[in-house]
Amino acid sequence: MRGLSRFLLGFRRTKPRFHEDLDAMNLINTTQSGDTSATSAAYATLREMILSGALPAGEKLKIEHLRKILNTGASPVREALSLLTSDMLVERIDQRGFRAAPANFENFKEILGLRCALEDMALRQSITRATAEWEERVVLAHHRMKRVVNTETFEEAHKTFHMALLSNAASPVLERYCSQLYDLNIRYRNLAAGSVTYKKRDIGAEHDAILNAAIQRQEDAASDALLRHYRETGSYLTKALSNI
Amino acid sequence: MRGLSRFLLGFRRTKPRFHEDLDAMNLINTTQSGDTSATSAAYATLREMILSGALPAGEKLKIEHLRKILNTGASPVREALSLLTSDMLVERIDQRGFRAAPANFENFKEILGLRCALEDMALRQSITRATAEWEERVVLAHHRMKRVVNTETFEEAHKTFHMALLSNAASPVLERYCSQLYDLNIRYRNLAAGSVTYKKRDIGAEHDAILNAAIQRQEDAASDALLRHYRETGSYLTKALSNI
DNA sequence: GTGTCAATAAATATCGATTTTTTTAAGGAT
DNA sequence: ATCCTTAAAAAAATCGATATTTATTGACAC
């Protein structure tokens, strides 16, 4: 279970005394490895499987099948699926079980549009209320993202950076929505995997532009850079997904 | 279980052949009484108890206790609580169980502000895409709301009216968010119950104004009327809630 | 063929008991 | 008194079995 899951589900955190500064920034992975519940483990795995496409969109999620795959009981599986409902990754129909949330082009466009609207709102609020601590949090998250080589960990660092940008909006619900939409978008990116080519696109430069505008507290410039970043990605995916 | 629950949880609907027109408008209560699962029943009851304040904000929700109250098993209760997570009405902490979502003034203000922003967005999109069907849906919902005498059913009709206004935005996720925020706001209204006096306020007229602007497809006027409606309510509640 | 019905199979949902974890209480030691 | 450590109680989480509901199949009529 990774650090970001904690943001989404109610996981506990046992913090060491040292690292207080970084931890207060929510930038330390304070996950304890072995001792989470079977439900949480199932939640994390199923979440990853749906986001990655290992469990295809719209697929019927049979308890017995998942129970075997995850090597756990029916209760944790059911509970994990119920929790995944929050993230709009799983649908539940009474007495007919669960299925992975469907994916289609309409939905993709909706996600993209909403995401732009909500992140714009959140980023502007973050900048309006800017503090030195927030600034440092953003700079640090950006640095870590740049430094990462591994693709796996880059995804995590990338989300952390984007969420750090919004983290000063003082609006937990808005942040929650943005996090949800971020993940749903990632799912579509994974769904389009292979056909997506980020050729002739300097994502690093895009991130730099957002960062610089943000820490210079230029609302409009930061928002422009952010939305350009999303729309750029969106138009790549639009091509790849228009046929789903 | 009431009609609106269907909007939130994945309940099935067995529709009779007749009433097709009204049903297509999603304005018929197509709930079948006896045959929902224990989980769904628990979900509906717990939801109502949290919204009404019967289960106070922040309260520890012990499985055994709820199991007795609801006269059902532990599994349905756990599953219902897991589902209520989606609505931000219940919080879950791994291995420490569930509690009713906390309520505080900060959160209230956030809900109010977000709600204004999102409903404004949704209403404008609805009007932009206006059709005769949508118009009829709104008029009908409005009429039913006006007609209702019982306080109990008024609440339901009131939400139906507001959701009908947004129902043409072609944005299910946005509607979902608006529905969530609506309920969270209702919760604060219930929490402030007693101290709230709607004296010298003509809520009927406010609804009329929204309706008229909407069916005349005047985006700005409708949005103004809607936001005024919410901010009016908001300022009443602000006085009552500033001390929680 | 197409539709309906009953029988069977499969899957969901639920129960009751057990295991694991957390919380509370009690007893010393400093 | 405050801080650990340990024992007991309470609560959460999980398991395995069973009941309930839905989905599938095949026979039969039209």
C-alpha cells in the first residue's frame, strides 16, 4: 500500500519523532507495511487493478473470483468494493453485485472538463492563500518528481506534485474531488496506453511553467499553464480514445 | 427507502409499462417496497439518521450498537457504512471502525461555497442545452413541490426540483457532486434546527424566480436567482452555526 | 423461430462464531 | 503524580457456512 492511498482511505499513521518537518508537509511515506486490514489490502489492490485496466471497465466483479485472486475472504472483498464506490471506480447494483465503472468517450470528456474547472478553482484559491510552507511543499514535490527515474514511482510523484499545488486551497472537499478526477483521468490514460505518444512534448517544461507561476503567485499564469498541461494531455488522449 | 435514494445508491427499478412518459423524466417513485437487501435498508436508515442528526456529527458508529438498532447483522451494517463513505457522511479509519462525519463551521462554509460554484456551473450547462423535455421536467417538479403540504415530503420534492434544474447538464459526475453537497448542506440545516427562523422570507417566490429564469433560458438571471437562494439560506445558517 | 415456464446452476447477500486488534483498567517503578 | 508494562475487556475484522436472489438452461406450446 502506497502513500497516496492514505489520502483516499482512512489509514492510520504512526509517525516517528524525527522528520516532523517533512511529515507535516505530508510528503513522507508514513505507511507501515504489514499491519493493515485485509479490507484495506483488497481496496488498494483492486483500486490499482481498475486504474491500470487489469480489471477492464464495465467488467462484472464477482466476489468469488476476486476472493481467489486476492487470496482473502468474501467480506473484505465486498467491503473493499463498497469503498471503491466512493472513488467512482466501482458501481453497485443492489442484489446484482458490483462492476468496474464503465468507460466511454462521453465520460472521458466530462472528467477532463470538470477537472479543468475544479483544479482551476483550487489552484487559484491555493495561490490566493499562499504561504511559505505551501511554496516549499510545492517546490519539494516538484523536485522529487524531476528526480525520479522509475516510471512506477513517477506516477506517484506526479500526482503528489499536482495535489501539492492544490493543497493550500483550504478546501478538503474540493481536493477530494480533484483527487478523484485525477485518478479517473489516469485510468483513461492507461486505457489508451500504447497508442499514446508523447512525442515532441516537453512535459518537464510544462511542469516548470506551472511551478514558477505558482510560486511567483501569479494566479492567471499558473492557471493557464495548468490547464494547458491538461488540455494538451487531453487532446492526445482524445485521439486515442475516440473509438472506445 | 425513498425515491431519492435510488439516485445515490445502485438500486434496481422494476418499472410498470404505463407511466412511461413521466418515468422517463425520472419523476416517478418506482421503488418496490419489500424486496431490497438488508444492506440497502441499513444504508437508507443510517443515511437518514446522519442527515437528520439522530446520529450526531463525529459520533463513533459501533457496529454492534447499530446492528441492534437496525435489527440486522453486522455485515449489512459494515457494508452500509462503507457505502456511506461515498457521500462523505461517514469516515472510516482502518481497524478503528467508522464514525459519523464531523461537522464544523469551516466545513459548512466550504460546502456552501463549493455548492454555489458547482450548481452555478451545472445550471448554466443545463440551460445552454435546454430542451422541451427538460423544461417540462423542471416545471413538473416545481409544481409538485408547491403542492406538497407535508414537511417530510416537501424535503424530497425540494431536492427533486433543484436536481431537475441541473439534470440537463449532461454531466453525471457534476450532478453527483451537487447531490452530495446538497445533502451535506441539509445536514447543517437540520443541525441548526430550531434556531433557524425563516421569518420574512418568501421561499416560494425565490423558487418561482429560479424557475421562470430557467425556462426562459436566461442563464445569468437563473444563476443569480439560484445563488441568491443559497446565500440567503446560507446566511441564516451561518448565524445559527457560528458557534458549533 | 419465438416466447413462456419451470428446474437448475450460479452468484449475491447474510448470519453466527471466531480471530485479531484496539481500548481501557490496573499495577507497580521511578 | 507520571510513565511504562501488563492483563482484561471491548470492538473491529474476518471466516466458513447457509439462505436468498438472480441468471441460465431446456422442455414445451404456439
